[in-house]
Amino acid sequence: MPAEQAVPLPDEADFEIGAALGVPALTAHRALTVAEDGTRRLQPGALDGKVVLAAGGAGAVGHAVIQLARWAGATVISTISSPAIARLATAAGSHHVINYRDGDPAT
Ligand SMILES: NC(=O)c1ccc[n+]([C@@H]2O[C@H](COP(=O)([O-])OP(=O)(O)OC[C@H]3O[C@@H](n4cnc5c(N)ncnc54)[C@H](OP(=O)(O)O)[C@@H]3O)[C@@H](O)[C@H]2O)c1
């Protein structure tokens, strides 16, 4: 990438964390801070009282959505497609999981 788009990692963050933060976590952060009536800054308590749906809770972006939303105080619901993926989403912090292959998750 162009050098001006690179950012230095803090001393306590290794390259594995840097790679994971890269685009997926920034995308998750954006998704959680774009709502008109929502917060622009995530921190503990920033999403208290909110319910967040993480579509694809075991995917790169969805997993980061779960972690950030839970940390910020939201109740988190994730869509998943199997028991193994449900375990990943739950381990990341999802309070509830919905198997999207069982029907329309919206209902
Ligand atoms: N990764 C990035 O940096 C990035 C940046 C900007 C935008 N995006 C966009 O964000 C979305 C997710 O990207 P990703 O990188 O997180 O992809 P990913 O790691 O491949 O994850 C995709 C997730 O979508 C789930 N999924 C597939 N079909 C579904 C369906 N019909 N209903 C509900 N969930 C379904 C999968 O769940 P199962 O495994 O359970 O089927 C999987 O967890 C994509 O649209 C991508 O273009 C990604």
C-alpha cells in the first residue's frame, strides 16, 4: 500500500494483531459507528442498551463486530451456519446465535 496509508503499531501490538486490525476491524468499527442515532466513538458503555446483529459471526468482519459491540456494551446477536461456527461466535462474545440456514433470520 502507499506509505502514507501505513500507520505505526503501538509497542504492545505485534504484527499478528496489526494484520487482524487491518481492514476487517476498521470495517467493523465503521459499521458500529455509522448509525445516525449512534455513537461515533466506541468505548465501554458506548453501546449500552443497543442490540447489534452481526451477520456472519465467524467471518472476518462479523467476528470483529461481535468483539467490539460486546466490549462497548451492546447485546449481540450473530448469524451462523453450524454448531462449530456458533461456538466461534459465542466465544467471541455473542449473546445469541441464529442459524440462517434454518429460515429467515429476520423472523
Ligand atoms: N474483510 C474485509 O476487510 C472487508 C472490508 C470491507 C467490506 N467487507 C465486506 O464484508 C462482508 C464480509 O466480509 P468478510 O471478509 O468478513 O467475509 P468472510 O470472512 O468470508 O465471512 C463471511 C461470512 O458471511 C456468512 N454468510 C455467508 N452466507 C450467508 C448468508 N446467506 N446469510 C448470513 N451470513 C452468511 C458466513 O457464515 P458461514 O461461514 O456460517 O456460512 C461468513 O461468516 C463482505 O460483504 C465483504 O465484501 C469486508
